[in-house]
Amino acid sequence: MSRRAITYRAFVELATADPAVVGLVLKGSHAHDGMVTEHSDHDLYVVLADGAATDLTRFAGHRTPELDLVIITLAEFRTAGMPGFERYALARARIVLDRLDGGIGRILDAKARLDTDEAFRDSGEWLDAYANSLYRSVKNDRDGHPLAARLDAADSIRFLLELLFALDRRPRPYNKYLEWELARYPLPGWDTGLLLDAARRISGTGDVPLQRRLFAQVEAVARRAGHGAVLDAWGEDLHLMRPRQDGS
């Protein structure tokens, strides 16, 4: 069987028969119900026992329109995305094979939940980044730089989402899966429809009054979470970010 011709089903059968394989983990669209299209490939992690020898390594780097493979040792799998871009993908991954009596599932569960210290540290950093982009957007709008204002507004939404998911001790989903994630796992205390609508409008238009109203909600949440010092460091600049009495 040639490397180029192997299908997802054929590879899973081959890997399942190999005792060196302790886990098979499917990520991406095929791990998100309702997200598969005719263009979706299978993104599969192949987890090998540490120190095990296997002929499956000949498939390392395999990438076709149907099947992308990542062949990795168990030790490497434990640290994949911790931290890193892969964390969300693995947090929502689907287990195809687990020979470790639930061990693969426990590893994925750990990736899906930030620990308390990590979440607090990350949310403080994302809060400061969000405030920075929001401040720049409002200031650029005030000073007659509409493109810069809209670009900064779009940046602020990215940082805001990172912040809100960190506050809930979750990795932020990729943009493709944001609506999927929030429909199934809403952020506590946030109306999903209103949050997504604000993200669309702010990213698209840089709506300053809306940015300020949203910031007021975020400020309250952030202070309750213990991040008052991050906000207070902005001093008088907070006044530019907060809603005006006239609604502007």
C-alpha cells in the first residue's frame, strides 16, 4: 500500500493492529459535529508508546487531501499545545483509540482546562492587551484615523475572546469554531448572541459607543476576577474607554 494512496479508514485499521500505537486522536472538522464539508480532511494524531519501534514511522509527515498525520510519542503528546496553538484542537479532539485505560482521554481533559494559576496569569495579560487595542481604537477614531481605528478594534476583539475564555479556564477556539463552541459551551455570564453580534459590529465598523459599552461589562467582570490592578494601571486613560453619559 503506497503512502500516497492510504485512506483514513485503511490507516486506522493498520494503526489499530500495531501494538506500538497507544492512541489515535482525531482533531479538526471531523471532531466538531456539523462542521464537516466536502473539503474536510482527517487530521489524526498517532500516539506511540515511548521507546516503541514501529514501521508506521514511514508515514511521518503524511499529508493528502483526505488524511494528515502527526506521529508522536506519548511523552510528546502530553506536552503538545501546552501551551501552543494546538491546545484548542486537542481540547475538542475525538478519541479513535485509547489503549491506556482512559489515559488518552485524561491527557485531552488536561488540555481542555487551564489550571488556576495559568488562567489568572493569562487573563491578566489578555486584559491588558484588550485594553491597549481598545484605547488605541478609540483614540484613533477621535483623532481622525478611521482605518487605524477599525484595525485596532478588530485586534481588540481577538484579545477580548482570549480573555473571556481564559477567565473560564478554557483555551480560545479558532475563529472557525467560535460559533460552534459558544452554541454548545456558552461563556458563563455572557449572552452568546449579543457577544457575537458585538464582535461582528466592532470588527467590521469599529463602533466606538459599542466598544465602550462592551468595555464596561468587561471591566466589571475583570475586577470581580481580581484583575483590578491591571485596569487601574491605565489611570486616567480609562475615561476614554468607558461609556460617555451622552451614549457616545
